[in-house]
Amino acid sequence: MGKIVSGLRVELSDLVKTPGDRVYRVSKEKLIPTKELQDKYKVYTYFPYEKESNIELYTFEIQPGSSYFSGTHGENTEEYVIVEQGVLTLSVGGTAYCVKEGDAVRFDTDRNHEYQNRGSKLLKIVCVFHYSA
């Protein structure tokens, strides 16, 4: 067994442990906004960073005429955004991109970026952060 563990470069406990329950359910009605600016935006954290997954999952709700500014998240980080409702104007490093309802965008987060709702209805987006090794 020692040669197998050494060859695979894993811990023996990882090979013999019983798999855990990997189903996690999050109910939006029980979430409290992680960040909020009254009458402007709300950010909800569904899954915070975990070393094992290297991701975080958020939703943003941005009111018409409002925006949410984010600084850099450092190197080796990507952001994936899906627009659930409305139209997102995403500014990354000084360039603006229009992302329509049902569409998605991915970008490196080593630059300042801003999510803007220039529309007339509530903007809802899903945002996944991925941290590369």
C-alpha cells in the first residue's frame, strides 16, 4: 500500500476514507446580502471560497441606473458572469462590454472592473470566481 500511496502522491487516508455527502443546498430566501447599498445593489454569497474547489459563487442584483465597482482580485483569477435578467454593461480595464440577458462573459480579474445597469429594469447576474493554481 505504501508504494501505491507514494506513486500516486496521495495520503493513505484519502484512499480509505468514506466519501462525504457532497450535496449542499442554498435557499435564497435564507440568504442575507453580503454587500448592499440601499436602492443601488445587493450581492449574495451562495458558496464562499473553499480551497478544495477554487471557486466562489455570487449573485448580484443591481437597480436601474446603478453600478457596482470591484477592484482587482489578483493574478490567476477569472470571473465568469451570466446575465439572468436585464442587460449588463461590464467595464474591464477601461473597455465597456454589453452583455444581454441569457448571455455570458469571462475575463481576468487582474484589473478594476465595474458592473453597470444602464437599463430600466433590475439587473440580475450570476458570478463565479475561479482561482487558478
